[in-house]
Amino acid sequence: MKPALPEIIATSLFAIAVLHTFSVKYFLKLAHKYHKHSKLFHILGEVEAVFGIWAIALISIFMVLKGKDFSLNYLSTLHFTEPLFVFVIMVVAASKPILDFAMFIVLRVSRVAPLHPATSFYFCTLFLVPLLGSFITEPAAMTLAALMLKDHFYSKEISTKMKFATVGVLFVNISIGGVLTQFAAPPVLMVAAKWDWDLTFMFTHYGWRSISACLINAIIVTFLFKNELNKIRLTHSDVKLPLFILFLHLVLLAGVVVFVHDLIIFLGIFIIFLGLANAYPNFQNKLMMKEAFLVSLFLSGLVILGGLQKWWLQPILTSMSSNQIYYAATALTAITDNAALTYLGSLVDGLSDEFKFALVAGCVSGGGLTVIANAPNPAGYSILCSSFKGGAISPLYLLISALGPTITTIIFFNLL
């Protein structure tokens, strides 16, 4: 298929956006060097803002070259329900009552396990919290798990090996732990509506694989560092939950999930949530508005830029087998966000059910290999990076640390 000018422009900017994701550290260095323009360079250095920035560039070019009518007609053919849903669900699911409830569950379960308290809590953090991400969303689960690890383990005298092994398992388990439902993991959310994947489909096709892989990964890393864990004394106290406020938050969260495809309704529920948060500020922390906006901006930019990539993507994907696309998606996820890959795949017509499963399975399998591989990873990185030497998590050591858990994931998602 010979591309038209708009498609050539969109593909060129998409390629630039991918390269930009690898250059964010350069812009952050410029922000420290040129204080006058530091805010601009900080924006350019936000991984989640990259696709939004280049989507704005694309529409601006269309305005100049093709006019307002062409630009508006193109935007009107796109659907932004998923990015807006991600914004709403992240803010609601990461509210203090919901996170306190998740913390309460983890504490209760960890006390039942016949292990040293720190060992049990560590295991539950890496196993249970990623699975909770299927209900409170992956970004919220990443935030909760990273904060728990930082407060109770990374703040202690633990080895560098344990720090890297832990973050490797965390990133992989968060990536696969959100696939028990169709609304929590960005790579699933981008295709669920178009491919008619509901809760039953996700749990029966992906759920047991996710639970099994998360369990094995958590067991292995807990066993490897049991001697260090057994020396740690936990100092956390019980979480106090105001039941009335918690009930209202759970009802609103459930409402957003139920009406995931109905933009007007879930935005209305979000307005009610904002009113509740404003009425009871003593039961809230600062809402995760910035982080949710950036992830939503990323997905919106992806929709705009991705809408014109079908011309080159369809011939490539249709030439691959299901097994080939699984491994290709796993590898490509390491160098670009997995939601980008699944969204591009959703643009291709005539894919078999086996191919669709393999594409999404590959994308979530590789979601822990790099910081940019999965949308929640930057949140975990920002929370934990100060605990590493130089205030940064080495990309190479992160990749090495995530290889083992990724291999476990490949076994369950592709070989069994």
C-alpha cells in the first residue's frame, strides 16, 4: 500500500516520538543546565508527555498543510474514551481510602503466612499487590507497591543485588498482574473494546497465567534473599479505615469500572468523586492528578499518531505467525511502550483470535524490561530511584534483573 502524505508525516513523527523516549535524560540534563528554560525541558523530559507533544505537532502540521477541516475531520474519526477512562480510574483508584484498603488486605494476608513478618510482607507486596492492580489499576498498584518497598525495605540496609532483583520482579509482576480484568492494564485497555474482551475472557485466558507467573517470581526472589529479609524488623502499624468513606469510594470505583465504555457516565461519576474528596479532605492525600494526566496524555497522543500507521503495520503483522508475534512483541516492548504496540495491532483487520492473544501476551510479558516498556514503570522508578547509587536505576542492571522474571512469564504465557 502506497502511503499518502498525511500517513508519511504521521509515521515520521511517530518514529521521532519513539526516538524521543530514549532521549528524555538528555532533556533533563538541559533542564539543570539552562535554568531559564528548565520547565520546558522538564516537560520534554517526561516520558509520558512525548507522544502528546508529537501528536500536537502532527495536528499543527495538518492545519498548515491541509487546513482546519481536514484536521478536525481526522480527529473526529478517533476515539478518546480509553485515555479519559485511564485518567479517571487512576485518580479514583489511587485515592487514600482505596490505597489504605489495599494496604489493609496486604497486611492481613501477610500475617497469616507462616513466615518471618518481614519476609511475609515482602512476598505479599511482590505477589498480591500486582494482582490487586487488576482492580485498582496498574499505575495505582505500582505506586502502592513502590511506596511499601521504599518505606519498609529500601530504607533499610539491604544489598544492591536485592534492590535490583526486587525492582525487576516488581516491574514484571505489575505488567502481568493487571491482566485479570480488561480495564486495568493500558495495553489491554487499548484493545478490549474493539476486540470484545470482557472480564470473563480476560480471567479465563490470561488470569491463571498471570497469577502463576507472579507467584513463582515472588517465591524465587523471596527465597533468594530470605537471609536479608529475616534480619529486617517492620515498624508499620494497622491501617485505620473509615468504613463510610471507604464504602463510598468503592461504590464510585465500581461505577467507573462498570461504565468503562460510557464516557458521559464515568465522567459524571468522577465529578461526584471530586465533590466527595473536597468534602472530606481529611481522608485524602493529594490526588494523583498530574500522574494520571500524563498517562492519559501519552495514550491520547498514541491514538492520534497511531491512527495513520496501518499502511505499513498491516503487511508486517499479517506476515507473522502467532508464535512469531509473541516474541516480536516481547522484544519490541523493551524499546517502546506496550500500549503503543497493542493499539497499533488493533488497527489491523482480519487478525485471528490466537494472534490477538499472542500480541497482547507478548506486550505484557516484556513490560518489565525497561522503564519505558510499561506506562506505570516511570511511577515506580521515580519513587525508588533515590534508593540507588547516584539516584538512578541503571537501565542495564534493570534489564538483567528483569530477565529471570520475564522468562518465567514467557513459560506461562506462551509455552504452557
